[in-house]
Amino acid sequence: MADVVLVGDRIVGVGIGLDGDEGVDCAGALLVPGFVDCHTHVCFGPPGMDALRLPRSARVLSAVPALRTLLRLGVTTVRDAWGADAGVRLAIENGWIEGPELLLSLRQVGTTGAIGDVWAPRTGPLEFYGDPSLPDPIFDGADAGRAVVRRMVRAGADWIKVTATGSMALGIGVHDVQLTFDELAAVVDEARRRGGRRVMVHAHGARAAELAARTGAASVEHGTYLDEAAVAAMAECGTWYVPTLSVTQSDPEHAPDGAAAAHRESMRLAIDAGVRIAMGTDGPVRPHSEVLWELRHLAAAGLGAAGAFRAATIDAARLLGLADDRGELAAGKRADLVVLDGTGLDCSALEDRVRRVFHNGVEVER
Ligand SMILES: [Zn+2]
């Protein structure tokens, strides 16, 4: 038992017998830092809607309930893995809509025919070209890779999202390696030149994950089919793993053949190799209301409950480069806090335990 003192948007003290003007009784509760989802999509509408084929305004407006749902479940920081533009971040910052702090990647950068190439026969055509706030993400060759990063940064990207394999949902190219070393290395280098931005790489297959590690990308997303060589490269290069286990573990019977077991095996290999792991959900593949299921999947896949909480708080903040500012209950950190009913660490029904949420020191209405 201890007290946590908040002033403004900061935690200013953690200890025994501290005092304040106003008290929040947390008896019988577990106080944890606000959760950080390193891979979600807030402009995709609910699952199954195919919001990408909706008018642009409908995609953007679908972020309003998605962001509210995430915040009410205690998710106070998210990295949008594509779909949201800088206007959504602006709307949150101005208080026009409520939501977690939003880091943007805008669109999926990739080579011709990659998932983000909306003219590919399986995915398009979708209405994205011609919107300057969501720039053309397709490139071929290292110089073009630098140009695409510059386009994304100009439009407000905090992160560069690259797709190095095909899509599991579409069942195409999951083991492909869709960029050359030089292409991905150029993207990583150009991002670094632009304010130290970093790169998140969608990679289901092991060779694409290994490429991401060797080129200095910050994180491998999904990593459904990792192998010994891939996790060794990730451990050696300090590459984070954002497994988004919800995609295969929340409804394993409907996951593509063998993917659920392969994904768990990838986790085992990654943990054994000492790869750093951060929480991401890939919502709304599963509804945003199920965001906290990811912790139970992380726990079951080998991290244990305490490890799952770390992956969803301080470790996620480390991946995002925000660990000095948030991710733990410590003096000086941002006052993003979740009060959970019950003191147990068990992650199996966290969504039912969220009692109160504080974001930037202000209680979120529930
Ligand atoms: Zn995604």
C-alpha cells in the first residue's frame, strides 16, 4: 500500500503517508500506469465493416467511438499503425474529441504491389490517392524510399510504417520479403535524419523480420512465423517485437491454418532469445473493446501476468521513446493511471476490472 500524489498532469510523489487536497480511495484496487497500445488502427470502423471502402469522412469519424473506447479501458497512449491522419491528432489535442495520445504513421509504406498499394487487385481500388494528408506510400528503390519518408514526415507522421510481407488476412505473401536491404535501410536512415523518427515493420515471415532487425528498424509487427535466426537477429540488434497476439489468439479457430500455434511458438523463441516485447493489438481486427485481451494472450504465451503488464506499460513506452515521460508510477511521470478492481495481477478479465482512469491527471468520464 502506498500513496500516489498528482499535481496537474504529473505524478509528483509515490510513497507511504503522503497527503493531498483531494483523495481517491484505492483500497482493494490495483493502481497501474495507463496502458500503451503500440499497434492499433483508430480509423477503420468496427470489425467487418470494410471501412476502407467508406467515404473519407466516415473513416475519420469512426475514430471518435474507437478512441473513447480505448481511453475508457485505460489505454492512454496509442501508436496508430496507419489510417489516421494529422487531423485526428489535432482534434484530440484541441479537445474536440476525447482519446489517448495518438502517434501517427499515416499509411503503410511499401514497394509496388505491397499491402498499402491500393491498386493491387486484392485490396483496391480504394480512395486514398489525392489526399495530401495521407501521402502516396508506394516506392521502389532506395532514393524513392527516402522520398516516401519525406512525404510522410511532411504530412505529420511520428513513425514510418513499412510492410515487408504480404497480409495474413488476405492470405498472400506472408513469407515474402518485399523490400531489398538497401530499400529498407534507406527508409530507416531517412527516418532517423528526420527528427530521429523510427520505423515499424509489418513482417509475418522470419526472413522479413530478420531484414527489419538488420536494417535497424525499431520494431517487428505481428512476427507470426519467426524462427531461431530471426529472433537471434532481433535480440542482437535490439529490435522490439510487437506480436499483436489478438489476431491469432482471440479466436484461434478462425485464424489461418497453423497460424495460432506458429504465433505462440514465435513468442517462445523470442522470449528465449531475450527479445524485448511490447503490447499491440492490431485492433479493430478484434474490436477495440477487446484491447485488454492482448495482456492475457501475452501472459499465456510466456510473459506471465507481470510481464504482460510491463509489455503494456513501461516496455511499450520504451519502444515508443516515451519512457522518460510515462509508463510507470514514479515521480515526474505523466499522470496516466488506471484503477483496477481487486489487487491480483491476473490478466484474464481486465476489461471488467477497470474502475477509474486518469489521463494527463484528469479523470476520464465513464
Ligand atoms: Zn495493423
